Amino acid sequence: MQRPRYRELGPLLETLRELRRGDAMPITIVAHVATPVAPWGSQRPHRELLAALAGEFADAPLYADISALCSWGKAGYFRRLAQRPVLHHKLLFGSDFPVPPALPRLRGAIRGSTRQLHSTTSWPQQAALAGRLAGYQEIVFQRGAELLPHVDHFANPRVT
């Protein structure tokens, strides 16, 4: 369950405002696009984040990760954000592995055949393909590597 002290987005946005005024705002990625953990949770942080991404922080390094939106309880958010291409440059797809994508729940968002989707065996690849088939722009799938170019290096260090 989400901890009450982390539910609100306001304190984070206020801190980012202060850092931005001092030209010291770091790249910030909000997990799950600030969606509620449970279906009955408050959607206010999610709405606040979308407003901030489209408005006040449109040109700031504030982003949101959509990978968890492929799960069972978040498919509605997945569909709605796919239909808002104006926000796609502020979104990125990481991976919610090992949580499998809820393919049956995502069907309403997917355009065209799902044959390729079902023939893909890797869960992260299925989720990314579902996003592409739902209409998310390619920037969503490239943004993570652009923002965090050294993540792969640290996750998979080469032994010499």
C-alpha cells in the first residue's frame, strides 16, 4: 500500500520549483505517472502531474514513467495517455518487470492485430509493443536512454 506521506505530489513540485529558480533542477522521473496504487485511491496527484507536465514544467526536466500502466489496475490510464500525444515527449517507458503486462485489459487501446503482441515472449517487450500499438510516439520508448545514458552500464557492468 502506498504510504500516506508519499501520496501527495505538491511537496515534490514545490521542491522542484525552488531548484528550478536556482537553475539546479535535476532530471526527475515520477513513477507510474503518479497514479494511485489502489483503484479507490486519489487521482489528484496524477492530475496534478499531468497539469505540471503540460504547463509549468513543460520545458523542465520533469518526466513520468508509463511502464506500470500496462498492469491490470492501470490499463485505463494507459489508454487515456496514449490518446494525449501532446504529453508523449514528457513520458518514458522503463520496465515494470517482473510484472506481466495485462494484455487482455490493453486490447481496447491497441490498434490493429495483436498477433505480433502474443508471439512476443518477453514481458517487457510485450508491454513496449502494446504501447507502440496503442499509439504512443517513439520518443516515449527512447526517452529513458536519452535521460539516463549510463543506466545500462551500471546495471550490466562489463567484467574485464
